[in-house]
Amino acid sequence: MTTIALIGPGAIGGTVAAWLAQDPSFDVTVCARTPFADLQVETPQGLITATPKVLTNPTDATPVDWVLIATKTYDADATKPWLDHLLADHTRVAIIQNGVEHQRLFAHLVPPARIVPVIINLPAARSAPGRIVQHRHGIISVPAGKNGEDFAALFAKTEIEASAHTDFVSEAWLKLTGNSIAIVPSLTLRATGPVWNPDLEAIVRGVVEECAAVGRAEGATIPQSFVESTIETSSKMAEGSSGGSLHADRLAGHPMEIDARNGVIVRLGQKHGIPTPMNKVLVTLLAASGAPWIETA
Ligand SMILES: NC(=O)c1ccc[n+]([C@@H]2O[C@H](COP(=O)([O-])OP(=O)(O)OC[C@H]3O[C@@H](n4cnc5c(N)ncnc54)[C@H](OP(=O)(O)O)[C@@H]3O)[C@@H](O)[C@H]2O)c1
């Protein structure tokens, strides 16, 4: 029996835990901040339910084979009390978060060789603790190598497609580049498509081009065609469509992953001597919007 503990059973964590719990060879425990009785996830394949063990007190946790972390990036340090009780010498830790800094955020909490950074493309939303809608088919990318391949194998009996990539750096930066545009609707609180004009396009283009330039300096391959299609997606963003989690978190008055999403472009741009004025201005404005912003640097 493979033992798995998932820290952070929100939209992503709850969906992943529910899928893994369908496999009888896994013993899944959920480490929650807010308790719930069971998981009910409406997936593209229908409703799946699970009743994993739900812990809310880290001292009740015991060592496991795999820890999966699906908190927001700014809650990385809050996982320490759980990790203190879940880690054994063999435990591997998968970080399922947006951004490109999985290793950096957890290097002081987990031996780096045992960290598996995970990029997930799986749009999901939580309506209440344990109640989640998975909107589309899920795809997971991890780095090639034994840890990444073993992690991907956990999903073999699920409807989530998981695979290991030799060029994981590009996988992560392509996702970040696609996500980078979300800062604009998060600021304007409306879709970009209906108000698209050359000035707005110049702002969106600046955000995306800066992200791609920094990503390339970090070693990612980001085709110019991907940059153009990301801008085109922004030009077609329909009124009423989801502006993504930054937008949703701002509307809800929650903290935002602004540092992991756009602040990182500015920070790593400075490291490489790449100017990132558009991201810097928009990050500064969003931080000044009054919405809570927790620096993860
Ligand atoms: N949602 C998506 O569609 C999507 C898609 C791709 C990637 N992502 C990325 O996936 C990551 C998770 O996003 P999400 O949308 O799943 O966020 P979320 O719904 O807010 O879930 C985060 C979960 O972490 C829990 N948490 C925070 N601190 C904790 C602690 N100390 N101990 C235990 N649990 C703790 C929260 O507890 P509470 O229940 O008390 O709030 C919540 O259940 C983010 O990096 C996000 O950018 C999300």
C-alpha cells in the first residue's frame, strides 16, 4: 500500500486527492486547514466521491511515502508543521502549484533532491470545503527522472494525464507565459476582449513579451508563435468568462499569487538584466489596489 498525504485540499488538492483515492492501492490522507467529511468532485467523467482520512492537527500526521502540496504559493511556509510529521527519509514531496519557483519556495523545508515540481493544467473551482467542480480534463507535467516518473505513475489509473518531461523548464515557463496576461483583467475587473484596442494590446504584449524574455534567459524554449497566441487569447477574452484565480481572489478579497505569477518576472528579470517595466507597473498597481498581497520572495 502506497501512503499519500495531500496538504491543501482546495480546488486542485481536493480534485487530485479524490482521483487518487479511487485507486485501492493508495492510502490517501488529507491534511486540511478547514475540515470536511468527504470529497465530492464533479469531473468531466461524472461525479467522483472519496472519504480519505482528514486531519486538521499536524501532530496527528505520521510519515508517508508521498506528500503532495497544493496550497497557494504564499502558504508554502504554513505547510512546515505538517512536513515536520509527514517526512521520513524516503518521503518524496510533490509541489502542485503555479509558478516556476517550486524548488526555491520549499528548499528550506524539504531536501531539494526529494522535491518534485508539478505543473498542472486542470481548471477547477471549490464551492465549499470538499465540494469541487473540475471543469476540464487534467494534465500534469513533471521533470524527467525517477522522482518525476514515479509521481506520474501514481495517476496511471486516473483520468488525469501525467507525464515526465526532459524540458520541464519550458513546460513551467510556457504555463507562466500563458498565465501572465491574467494580471490585466485582475486590475480592470473586466474581460479584455470587449475593450480590446491598440493601447490595451500594447500593455498585454508588454507583459507577455517580458515574461517570455525572462523565461528564455532561464533556459526555456518559448516560441514567438506562443507569445502571439497568448495575446490573441487575451484579445478574445469574453465578457463574463473567468478571469482566472488572480481575478477571483481579488474579487473575494483573498490574498493573491501575484508574486508567483508576475512578481517573479520582475525579480528574475532583474537577475538577468532584462527590463520588465510593464510587469513592474502592473504588479505595483495590483499591490496598491488594497487587496492583500503576500510576498513569497
Ligand atoms: N484552481 C485552478 O483551476 C488551478 C489550476 C492550475 C493551477 N492552480 C494552482 O494550484 C495551486 C492551488 O490552487 P487552488 O485553486 O487549489 O487553491 P485553493 O482552492 O485556495 O486551495 C488551497 C488549499 O490550501 C489550504 N491550505 C492553506 N494553508 C494550509 C495549511 N497550512 N494546511 C492545510 N491546508 C492549507 C486551503 O485551506 P482552506 O480550505 O482553509 O482554504 C485550501 O484548501 C495554486 O498554486 C494555483 O495557482 C490552480
